[in-house]
Amino acid sequence: MNVDLYDFELPEELIAQTPLAERTASRLLALNKRDGSIRHHSAFSEILEYLQPGDTLVLNDTRVIPARLFGVKEDTGAKAEVLLLKNLGEDRWEALVKPGKKLRTGAVIRFGEELQATIEQEGEMGGRVLRFSYQGIFNEILDRLGQMPLPPYIKEKLDDRERYQTVYSKHEGSAAAPTAGLHFTEELLDEIRDKGVDIAFVTLHVGLGTFRPMSVDRVEDHVMHEEYYVLPQETADLLNATKARGGRIIAVGTTSARTLETVAQKCGGGPVVESSGWTGIFIYPGYSFGLVDALITNFHLPKSTLVMLVSALAGRETILRAYREAVEHRYRFFSFGDAMFIY
């Protein structure tokens, strides 16, 4: 299956550069995956119309760290940029660096007086393993020196860091936000609960795969970068109860969906049990979903693994037709953009 099958025309001006003042003010496109019908809504809060008593909404409660650091190469004073991706323990991190050609094994990068990093290993496409040295508490230093790691297609500066966090973010560790969750407020979550819908949490720390484009021609040849996930027993119990009563499991975001489907595969069709570990699951058309019945998501990049995931749920032609209609109706795309509900 050729990657080009998932391409579509997207005017650059539809790429949302800043978040809306109100989280729930984003628009919502509702796509019925059975008949392909589409409905347009002026506010995300109208998602309530589609949620039913007995359903369970699954949210990813990861929290983004200020993972982008700007420093200088110790020996030359040249500018250097580091994007932290995965905590390897013992002050070692997997990261992306710029400029990759100048930052080789043994190079030392200084970030002011209180933090420095030494490159220990080199990987592909700018990937490095760094060891940090510092005085004090690393997370406090990172909070002072680091910037939020916005995706490369966002050129505007983010004034409020919390607008790149979900209101329910809890466990620090992501290099990018689970952006479908940015549309929710505490008030909307309370309304959802009041309607008889359960809310469950998983954690998936979003990592390297978010920042790397597909570099293969055939979909089947792509290898996903692994990310760490946790599905607690409390969530497992809610999922089992939902299935038993005939309710739907609705994933909020592709990260929640990938976590749920990783656990579904581990459980082999049996009851869901708590689980944690690393997942590199790649979902594309032909995949049979084990847990996810419906999905709340944003509009994704052409030829991306995320477009392939939503195509696996609703069908490639149906998704591309919905995307064309979204472009015609001037929906806002990507991280700070509008939402889609596939049900």
C-alpha cells in the first residue's frame, strides 16, 4: 500500500497557529463510520449530543515537559538546540539535536551556568543520547530554561504554556501534547459525567514518532518509534464493565487509541487487565480494532501515520472525503485546530 494514497491538498492558511481563547470553542465535524454521513457543529461542546449513558471516554493524562532547550557548543560557542524525547534514567536522555552535523559524540552543550549535556551516542536523523550534569533538581532547572516543544508547523510563540496541556494532564513525560484532549474543560467533563458517561485514564508519553515524517514509500515498511504507556487496573475495570453493559469505548486522541489497542492485543480478546510497557503499535487499514469503538481526534498531516489510523477506523476513502469537506468548510488543522468525532 503506497503512502501517497493518504495524501490530500491542504492550504497552509488552515494550519492553526494559536489556540482559541476558549477550549470548547473549536468546531466539530462528526463522521458516521457506517454510512459516511457528516454533520458540522460550531462548537466542540456539542460532542455531548453524541455521548450516551453507559459509554466510557478514555483520556491520556500525560503532561508535556518544557523539552526544548537552547544552548551553545562549549568549544566553539555555536548555537545548539536540543529536544528531549525519552528519559533513559541516570540523567541520560534520548533527544533530537540541531545542527546534527556539528553535534557529534563527545560534544558538550552548555545551557547557561547551571546545566550542560555531553553527547554519548549518535542515532539516525538527528537522534542523540545525552548525559546531563547540573546542580540542583533537574525538573526545576528544565522548567526555568526549557520551552514547550511545539510542532515544527507552528510558527507562532505560545504565550500560555498551559494551553499546550490538557486540563487533566498529570504524569510528566511527553514531548508533545495529546492534542484531541485540548478541547475539554473541567466543566465539559462534569457535564459528560452527569450524562452517565464514565471517564477513564491511560498514560502514553508522546515521543519521537510525533516529530519524524514517514521516510518509506510502502505503508507496511514503516516502523513506529516506541513510547511508554500505562493502563491502570481502575481503567481496566471500567473498560470491562463498559463492554459487559453494551456501552462504547470512546478514545480521546490517537494516543489513547494506540494504548487501548496495545492492551487489547496483549489480552488476546479476553478481559482487560492492567498493563504497562513500551508500544510501537502501527494501526493502518486492514487492522481490526479490539477495544476502540469511536474516536475523538484532530485533523492530521497528509501522508501521516495518524491519517492511516483514522482510515483504519472509518475507511480511507471516507476519511479523505471528510478531510476534503473539512478543507471546503475552512476547518482549522493540526494541534491547535478543530476536532473530528468518528463514531
